[in-house]
Amino acid sequence: MSYLENFAGGLGFDRNDPSTILEKNLPVINEKGMLMDYGICHEDFFWSIRQEPGLVEAFAKVHDTPDLIVSFDNMNIQWPRRPDQKPNVPWPHQDQDPVTASQFRCMQGLVNLQPSGPNDGGLYVCRGAHLLSEEFHRAFADEKEKVWSWTHEWYGFTKPGLQWLDDHGCEWIKPCAEPGDLILWDSRTPHQNLTTHWPNALHVGGPPVLRNGEPCPPTIS
């Protein structure tokens, strides 16, 4: 919360005043609640989370090696009843190239910082679908109306694809979590966030962040 309150010298957000939860008082956060710019993934608190022994140990156990490469692409921040929140269109996807669907390649994770119960927004995963990933992508290899993707390491599920998963007994569930909990999932798992995750590739740069067509924070000459 301190990051948000002090961003660009303070834009007006106050954690104790819900009326200040407005776009003009915050860094640019997209409709899915993702704060991806401003080099936020290299803030001190991000690195503190990355280096938590329990987090490192979990990934080392999964990959059977302490020699790890870890990316941390964004922070998800969402509030209930935010008046100027743009609609979040469902975007079920997997963060792995369908060509490699027969292989486990990457474990994705989410470090939870606030209580997230069954009635809260947040991460949803399609339980068991990663085990059917190769079969699914074989069935949809010639899919005509694919969801556009900027990388092979991202695949968006269409309505027929979601129906296929449903017909094969795959259930969408919301993992509930407490502060400090770590949620892990195979990168072949269909997932999304609702009411309120990006490819495996590390985002190291991007265009200037704009708010209403102007640089944010403002450039000071």
C-alpha cells in the first residue's frame, strides 16, 4: 500500500479512504487488475518476495534443482466496488506453447498478499485440464477462429475449447488463500482472473506508460 500511496510523490490514494480508490489517484492498472509497468517487478518488496526461502524451496523441489531462473511479471491489485473499474472480459488461457503440450515445462506461481476467499475475485484455474493438454491441442490443431496471441507461449481458449474441457470433466475452481500463501500451477493449466497472468517470457521493457495519452508519471523537464 505504501507503494501506491507514494507513487510519483503521491497522487491522492489513501488506504484508509475508499473514496480515493480512483484511476486518477493510482498508477496505471489495467482492467484485469495488473500493474505491469514502472519497473515494479524490480521494487525492493518484489525482490524480498522472490527471495523468501519457502518460495525458493517450493520451486527447487518441483524442478529438482536449486539452480532456478525466476521471472515476476506483474502485481495484481483489485478492489471491490471501485467506481471507475473497467469491465474485465474473461480471458481463459494457458502460458505454454501448444506444440509442447506433452511436456511439463514451467511451474507458475502466485504469492498471495491479502485474504482471498470464495466470494472474492482473483485467480481461477481449470482443475485437471493440464493432464489433457496434449489431447486438447491435437483436437484443436486446425482451429479456425483462434484467439490472437503475441507469442507462441500463450494460448487463448475459445468457447468450443471451453466446452471441450467441460465435456471432459474439467472444472473451474477458485483457489482460496491467506496472506503469504503460495499457489502453484502447471503452465499448461487453463487459468484466468475474474472480477477484479502473462506469458512465461520475462518482460524487461516496454513503451512509455500513458494515462489519457500523456506520460505517467508526467515527465519533468
